[in-house]
Amino acid sequence: MTDSISNNSRPVPTDLSPRKALEKAAAKAGGFAGAISTAPSSEAEIAASRSAAADRGAEVPGFKKITERLKKEPEFDRAKVDSIRQAIQNGQYPLNPRRIAESFVALENLIAQ
């Protein structure tokens, strides 16, 4: 295999045991496939996914603190998100390039520390 950046050849890893161990752990924990699927659209699906996540995460250290903190957060406002999405698609959402750039710089400074 050739490294696309430096064009140096490097050995291809043939030991797949770490990957198999991760797949085995994922299968034991209920898998990750549900986390990658499309977002639930109805309130019933959202409630069901929260319940399933709570069942899977009950044994995770600190899970109770996290769930209590999340309960204090405001609920997801789908109508607001849809209205912002529509405004962006119509070109009516106000964007301030300077503010966006400053946010990126601040984020880069956080990462660099």
C-alpha cells in the first residue's frame, strides 16, 4: 500500500484481531447500528429510543448524572429547526462571515491547548 501523502510504501496491517474485538464488544452491548440509523421522526419513536438508550446505558459509570443533567435541558424544538432549515434553503438566513471566522478561531484555540 502506498501512503497518498508522501508516496512511501508501508505495510498493510493483516492482524484484524483488534477490529474483531471491537465488533464482538459492540454486538455484546447491543450493537452500534441503531446509533447510525436515521433520526426518529415521531415523538413515540423519540421516547422509545430514549428508553432503549437508558436500558443500555444503565450500567455505564456516571450515567445517572448525565441523564439528570439532560432532563434539565430544554426539549428539542423541531419546528424551530425546520424554520431555520427552510430559511437557509431560501437564502434568507442571515450569516455574518466575520462572526463565523471568529468562532472557528476560538475553536482552534481550544483544540490547540
